[in-house]
Amino acid sequence: MAGLVWNREACTLCGLCAEQCPFGAITLADGKVEIGAGCRMCRLCVKGCPQAALALEDTPRKKVDKSAWKGILVFAEVEEGALHPVTLELIGKALALSAGRHPVYAALAAQDSALAQELTYYGVDRVLQYPQQELKHFICERYAAMLEDAVARLLPAVVLVGATPLGRSLAPRTATRLRTGLTADCTQLELRENGDLVQIRPAFGGNIMAQILTPHTRPQFATVRYKVMEAAQRRPEAAGKVEICRLTSENLSTRAEVVSLKAKPPAADIAQADVLVVGGRGLKKREDLAMLEDLARRLGGQLAVTRPLVEAGWADQSKQIGLSGRTVRPRLILTFGVSGAIQFAAGMSAAETIVAVNTDREAPIFSIAHIGIVGDLYEVLPAFEAALREEGIIHE
């Protein structure tokens, strides 16, 4: 691993390096040159130093014994007294990655032993349950200490956390504590024979799918988007065991405090809908969304939109599907005037049945649609509704 080295004897403290640094990472203080975390190894200071007092040298990287790290640890998130559905998706992926060759673990902060026992019906080999009262409510420092403790007990090669609001706060804090790598918002995962996890996620605005590795440290942390993995199926009999674990008072110490809780008003979530009707840029005006919303209501589903409609102010961001919106996995999704750019497709391609209507026969949406209709949505939609009425699926 390369790093800048300063030669005190050769340096005249002329300050030229600090002036040349485009990142402001070099400062002169107390008669010495200090190199901050902003350094990007651009080498301008090395090339410009008249005394050659700065040099870029490789420092030996600390090697990790990969053979000591085995298995996959899933953080089991609890929401309103029940297991968050993303937990079962993570377990399902962990079982697929392990293929019976590696153990699957779960770490759970819950006082209810029934939740821990429930996990043993989904193929988890060991469940570490932390029942202490201090963990009843999410405080990031305490949960990070819990997950760090679980890693120390199990030495897992991989740690999976749901990319939920809670998980997106917990995973980076814990990975930093353990001085290991983290890839956020993964949509695909692969496990190599040597134990390296290939973490795949959209990058550069969704224009490429980046494959990221953490080969030099363990464990390998990844947060995984909700609704992109197949959930584990409940088995007739429990197969794993539950272990009760406790944190020390020092690990539970925090300056944060839960003063009060206020329930968020219930709201429809497109990620939970079985049927979605989606409007895209093919819509001519904002008022035309009402046609799609009416169809969605009569089908027992919800209205959703693409990013351009949100940016135009036609719909709330909570209705947006895609990388910067929601990931959905409905049984049926009907898209009208949606081109199907990769950013959108990444958020809905796992739907059971995709029906697409677009005037452009070359639109990307047709490459993933199960049923494609080339035509004007303003002509197709009335005909479609008429067919549904004839079949008795919807009524006036």
C-alpha cells in the first residue's frame, strides 16, 4: 500500500508542496510537514519538491489469514416486534452462497426468544441473541458493539446487512470499527472458492455494474437492497441453535438516549404492492397520471413513476422506482410510456410479470418485459381496460 514519506533532513520547509497540493492535504506546522487524509497520491508534491524531501513508498500490507474466517453472518433486523422481511432475503442469499459448504449465522437484538427460535427454521446454523434491555431501541453505537461482538465470536468471512435506513447507519459504523471494507446497496453477490465475496452494484448513475472485492481484510461487509434477493423458505423443523450473548456495560455505554417514540403515520409503500401501474415520460401531461392511478386502484395495486416524472414535480419521490427510488418485486407490473433505462430496470426487473407499452419498439424495457406492446399508451390503455372489464377483472 503506497504512502507519502517526508524526509526531515532534506526538507527546507519552503512550503512549495503545500502550495502545489490541489487537495489541500499538505500543511506546515511546528516545523514539520503534515500530510492529511485528503491526500490522493497524485505525486505533484513529489515531482515539484526541489529537495526531493517527499517520496511515495510502498508500505507492507498486513496479511489476513483467510482460512480463519468462515461462514456468513446475517444481521437480523427487527421492525415493530417482527423480523424485517429483508432478513429472510439475506438468509436466502447466504444459504445460496454457502451451498452447504459454509455455516450461516444470524445476530439478533431482541428480548423475545421466539424471534431467535424462528430463525432456526430458515436454515440458520447459529443464532446469537442479545436480549439486553439497552438494545430494545436502535442506538447505533450499541448495535455496532453488538455486531462487532458477534464477529469476534464467529469470525465470519462475510457479513450481510439490509440496506434499510437502520442498516445503512449500522453497517458503515461497524465496518469502520473492524477496519474492513464495505460495499453498499449491492444487488448481486457471488462467492469465490477462496472466500472472496464479489459485491455487485450499479455505479456511475447506473450505467455500469461494478464488481467490488475486499481481498485484503476480513470480514467482508455488504449491505443488500430490499426486494432483490429470494427470501429463504421456512422449513418444517428447526435445524440451528440459539446462543444467548451479553455485552459488557462498557460496550453498552453511549451518550445517546431514547427520550420518546412517535409512531410514523401508516402510508402505502410501493415496495409492498403486488400490482404496480407505472407512468413514464410517454405521458403528455401531469393530469394523465390520474388514468393510471385509477387503473391501479381497480386492480388493487398502486401507482408508481419513473425518475423524470418526480424531477418534473408530477409525483412524490416515494412513488419512484429505480436506483435512486424504491426497489420493487410485485407479482404484476404494468408500464406505460416507460423507456426502461438501466437505472429504472435495476429497481423492478425481479417482478414476476412485466407488461410494457411503448411507441418505440427499440425501447430497453422490451428486453426485460414478458409482454410487450408497441403502441401509443393513449390508445392501448382504453383497449386494455375494456378487455379487463370483459373478463370481469375490473368493473366500472
